[in-house]
Amino acid sequence: MFHKINKTVLAMSFLLTACGAPEPTTDISVNEASKDKLGEQTEIHSCDNATQNGTALFGDLHIHTRYSFDAAANSTGATPEDAHRYARGEEIPIFPINDQGVAIGRTKIDRPLDFLAVTDHGEFLGERALCRTESSPVYDTNFCVGYRSNERQGMVMLSSVITTETPTRIPEICGEDGSLCRDYAKSPWEDIQSVSNRANTPCEFTSFVAYEYTGTPGVSNYHRNVIFRNDVVPGLPVSYIDAPIDSKLWAALDDACDPQQGCDYLTIPHNTNLSNGRM
């Protein structure tokens, strides 16, 4: 399988130039709609610019947007669409921000990329959606009111969950079994997939569906970017809350990502220099 191959060799094949397990719930099953497209997405394209010796390609496999709890506290609210537009060489908004909170600066890359993976944090997709959607059943809870009062404060409130060895979802907003947060995580995860799939242009630009697994126990960075081979992906990301150690992450992904249905993945350690030896 994709992830069983030696990670260094496989990373080179991607031409990277930058940088007791809990049982998976039914929410982390392979996306049914993607399975229907298996024949289409596994089609092999013959490109006019292909060469026998290969072609060096350049891209970025670690990008955050407004769906990430930390990026939202430090950014202009850029979307997955913005990330892909920027990667393709288009101009996007950037600092400074005016009195209305609108980014009035503009920026563009000096040379378009060949591939991209938006790796928003798999943790807290649902929590953020619940606290920021007025129609959600927990919008007016003390937690969500405090969360919305300041993005940086909200980042700290959520990050306390992933700095422990035994992470659990916040009952006040997720419910005792965490199901409410898993339900509300589906929409942002589907949007991330949709944007990525629409961005793919055979022989010109590749966008990988991806996310970041974000454990930080005892301030040790235990993060991994999870990159999927195609658009057949789990119904939800397997997060640090679901699997608080690497072996449990891989076991849960193995259960959720069935190669017989076309799903396969690669995990890439991120910031190992900040892991305090845990990687």
C-alpha cells in the first residue's frame, strides 16, 4: 500500500521540495460518493510534456486556511479557493486589514506551482463551525461566546485539548459522545475536498485532498500531514482526538481508507525538530 512504502523514497516520488486504539466511527468511513467516481478518477492521462527521464515538479504540501483554528487567529481569513488561486499564480487579498476587517493588500506568487495540498487541521473543524454558525444548537453557550470574542483567545481555548496525552472533545459544545462536533465537521471537510477536486487539471496542476493531524502532547509537536492519493477519502479526518498516537492514527486510517475501494494515503511528519524526540 501507498503508506507502507519507505517514506523517504515515496516522498521523493512526490518530488517534495519544501518542507488500545479507539474504533473509527461510521463518520470515518470511505466517502460513498467518491467510490462511485473510482473509475473516473483512476483514469491515466497521457501528457504531451511527459519525458522518459521525468520532470521536476514544484509544490507545497502544507497550507492552512480559515478552517484551521490557529491560522484563523493569525491571518486574513483566506479560503481553500484563495490557496489554490495563489498556487496557480492568481492575485489574492493579504494584509493590511482596514477598519472593517477587510484585507486590502494584494499578493501573488512569482511562479505558479505544479501541485498543492491544503492541510487544514483535522481537529476542531466541527467545533469552529458550531461556534460560528448562528443556527447551531450551541452558538449561545458560554464557550462559544468566549470563543468568538477574540480569535486568539479561541485558539487557546481549543488548543488545550490537543496538548494532553488523552484528548477528548469539549462536552459543552460537542455533547458527551462528541457526535455533534463530528456532524458539524462534515461540511468544512466536504468543502475542502470539493475545492481540491475542482482544482485538478490533468497534465497541468494537481491538488491533493489532505489535512493535518495535530497532536501536541506536553508541547511536543506530534503533527503529520495526511495526503490522499485521489478523491476517494474517509468521511472525516482521523484526528489526534480520535487517535492520540501514530500507531493508532495509521490503524484508524487503514480501517477508514480501503485500498479495495481506491483509497490510499501518505503521512508526512511535520516540524520534527519540535517533537522533543517523540517522532
